[in-house]
Amino acid sequence: KQEVTQIPAALSVPEGENLVLNCSFTDSAIYNLQWFRQDPGKGLTSLLLIQSSQREQTSGRLNASLDKSSGRSTLYIAASQPGDSATYLCAVQFDYKLSFGAGTTVTVRA
Amino acid sequence: DARVTQTPRHKVTEMGQEVTMRCQPILGHNTVFWYRQTMMQGLELLAYFRNRAPLDDSGMPKDRFSAEMPDATLATLKIQPSEPRDSAVYFCASGPGQGTVEQYFGPGTRLTVT
């Protein structure tokens, strides 16, 4: 059974600092890995999707890397802003099944 | 702006009552997923439909939960009878193709069973 772990569980940084969120998974047989953002009381918004054959994806201030062999992914958010405050979830997909981590709750202080 | 819609957004009910949650997938998407999110268990897959056919409902308690797709624009999740341990946020997601690519999530239904 796929186990997905996210460290740290919570993170508080001053505005402008770079964020580094970690995700690890136990089974490297995956189709892709996705990073989601969840705001309180809201649904999940997909941020980045990395196919298993790719090493990284970038969108604006966000960059995600994938090392399938070691079972790790890292989400970098450059120059954090208060609007980046949310919970970030990592999910690995095999066939149609998404296995989610518990998330990292980020607070960016103005 | 295509998005998954879910109704109701909030539901409070008493133990033993029937609960029906509805989902409208994005037009053209042929896969639909139901997830449940709790603090203890995180996000769990309850059911998966492709082309309206249920392909996986192994995550659902069979005795009280049922999921259907009466047509391509509507998916339903029913709980009968509801129990306090069913209190959670229920998400619907839809996707194109075989379900092996990106899934688009709805805003969720927050269910409280007292």
C-alpha cells in the first residue's frame, strides 16, 4: 500500500522568504505526482502535475521536483506572500488512484 | 470557467437520517471520483466511475453508502442510515480520459451528523 508523508506538518515564515515543502512516498511505481493547494473550507486546487518521466515542473513562483527512484518530491515557493497561506497536499497517482499526504499547513506572516 | 459543482455545501442531520450529496462533473469529463476528508484519515477514495459505470467502490462502507451516476451530468452519494462517524467533508472530482491524469475537485459538502 502506498504511503505518502509530508514534512513538516506546519510551517510559519515571514513574507518574502522562500518555502520548501517535502513529500515522500514508499512505492516508486507511479504515473504522476500532483501538488494541490487547499484553503480553509474550500476544495483542492491543482498547482503542478509532474509525470513520472519528468524531473520537475514550474509555474510562476512555484517549482516542483520529482525523484522517483528515491521516492521524493519537493515544492519550492519563491518569495512567499501572505496569499500563499494555505495547506499544501502532495498526491501520487497509480492508475486512477490518488494517494494523499496529510498536508503541510503554511502561514506567511506579513 | 468549467468547474465541478457540489450540493449542498453544508448539511447537518440527525443520526439515522438519509443524506444525499450531488455532484455535477465538468462537461465532457468521463471519470468521476468521490473522496472523504477527515482530520484523522485525511483524504480517502470512496468510489470511482468511468463512463457512468462504477469501477471501484471498495472504499465505501457497503451497508450504508451507495453511489450512482443517473446520467453524465449528475453523480450522487447517499448515506442511509447516517451515523456520527460519517461526519466529514465529501469531495467529488472529475477528469478526462481513463482517470489517470489530472483530477479536478469540487468545493466539497461538509456533513455533520449529530
